[in-house]
Amino acid sequence: MTESQVMEGSPPIEQSGPGWRVAHSDCIRFLKSLPDESVDIITTDPAYSGMNQHLSFGEGRIVGRYHNNEANEHWFEEFHDTPENYSAFLGECHRVMRRDRHIYLMFDSFSLLTLGPLIREKFDVKCLIVWDKVNLGMGHHFRRRHEHIVFACKGKRPLSRRDIPDVWSIKRLSSAPYPTQKPVEVFSAMLAGSVEPGFTVCDPFAGSGSSAIAALRAGCSFVGCDISERAVSLTAERCSAFVERGVDIHQPRSAVDGQIKMRFLTEEAD
């Protein structure tokens, strides 16, 4: 199902369980379905299209050309991140968030420069966080080893702890069932100083459900969506297994190296 078909079709099909709910929908349509001030925090990694439109390796695209081995179909459609679309997305994020709450938006280097400034129109930007993926990735000139996370606030809310650095050394996943799957620990780091048990975490680009697992681990509930029906099924399967058995079936091992000091992910605040 394409993005336009999702938008024009019947109400989003949802899967849910104790503490979690994920819908098959595009991000803006899903956010529009949520009541005003109904979520406490947004942590998300949008499927940006800008880098693919302007940069490529040889005959291939950098991201997005990920196929199901059986059907040879695209896993997902990228978010058409024109300034107009991104502003509409940010506006809906602001509307659904409660006052004095936090938002974390992930960026690649291209989208950060083109879209990052728009966040200041809706939120109070506090910090730019660097996710150090430890292992080298691809690159046009310098090999990529990091991504960016913009931390912003609606209203005023300090972090609940003061031991969290602005560089997070968390290994990227070398193999996973979802092509752009991010480590759960990246989302856990976003939540570490921003949530209390019982908060509602929202991710309008749920993907493989890493943000959902981080939310459930933190004692929060989760609501999210994805435009890929297969991603929604993957997230639902993952959340169900975690709630029922306490295991993460799609990331069984931690992405934090034992040699790297990331104690704020495992220790209580001072």
C-alpha cells in the first residue's frame, strides 16, 4: 500500500496490547487522529527523503531502497520532507504534546541542515546530541560514523538528571530484521532524563519498534504508527513478545559496549 492509498483509505488499522498501540498510517494523518495534549514525549527517526534526492553512491541510493527478500518490494516510503510537509508534521507534534514536555528528532547530516531550523518555529531547541555509532558506515568523502538528534521542549521542563552527555556511543546494528533498525539504547537514552513511569511515548515513524521497546522498559505506554504494514506487524510482534516474556526478539543483545561508559542507561539518577 502506497502513502497516498494509506491517506485516502479507511481509518488506520491498529494493533495493540497492554501498554502499546501501533497504527498503519502516514505520520501526519496519524497525529491528526490524536487528541490535543495527549502524549508526553515524542522520540522519532523520520525516513527523510532529502539525502536520497541529492546524494547517491554510484547507481544506488543511500537509504530507502530496501527490499523484502521474498517479494522484492520496498520496506517503506520515505517522508517527503519539503519545508511545507515538515512544518505540518512539527505543528501536529506540538499540538498533541502536553505542556512542559520534550521532543527528540533524529537527523542525517543533509536533513539537519535543510530542515533543522524549522524546529525553532514550533519548539524551544535546547541541544544537539551526537549519536556515535562506533563503527564506520558509508560516506562520500569522510566515512559516516554519527547521526544527530535535536532535543527540544514545549514549554519548560528540565532534565531529571545531570549525568547524561551530549555524545552517545552506542554501536549501530550490523544485522537486524528491519533495514534501518536503530538500537533500543538510542531511544532509552532519549527517555532517561525526560520521562516518568506512566508517561505516554509517541513515535510517528515507528519502524521496527525500537522506540516502543524503550518506552515499555521505562514503564511508559507507547503509541505510534508506520506507513509500512510490514513494519507495523514487526513492531506489534516485538511489543507482544516483550510484554508477555520480557524479551526483545529483534535485538537480543545490548548495543552498548562494555568498555564504553554509558552508566546513565542502567543507573538511577543521583
